[in-house]
Amino acid sequence: MAAEPGQAPVARMDQSLDEFEEAFERESEIDLQRREDLRLRAANRSRARRIVKGEQRGRVRFSVLVLALTATVVTVVVVMFEVLAWLVGG
């Protein structure tokens, strides 16, 4: 390229500036994608923790329900036999 001595470095600087801008844009896109991926992974972990907590609460509630029903059955049976014994013996 036969040009004036002052023009060659300017064209080369423009080219390296363009390359720098393109590289910056690529890095920005990569960084944006990385941030989006991190946000999605954090949301998925949060959702998974919420599901696990819900399952644990469900197990505890079910256990309390089973204990309450068992206590109710035992109480009703004892009272029923006490009343039957009172009626038959009385």
C-alpha cells in the first residue's frame, strides 16, 4: 500500500481500534451470557431449596396428623370401653 507516511499508522490504528471494539463487544456478550446463566442457576437452586423445604414441612405435618389421629383413636377406644363397663356393671 503506497500511501503517505502519515496515513499508514492511522489506518493501522483504526484497524486495531476496530479489533479492540469487536473484542470488547464479544467479551461484553460473553459476560452478559455468563451473568444470565448465573442468575438462572441461582433461581434453580432457590426453587429446589423451596421444594425441599415444602417436602420437609409436609412430612412433619403428616407425622403430626398421624399422631393426632392415633391419640384420638386411643382416647375414643378407652372412653368407649369405660362407658361400656360402667353400663354393664352399673
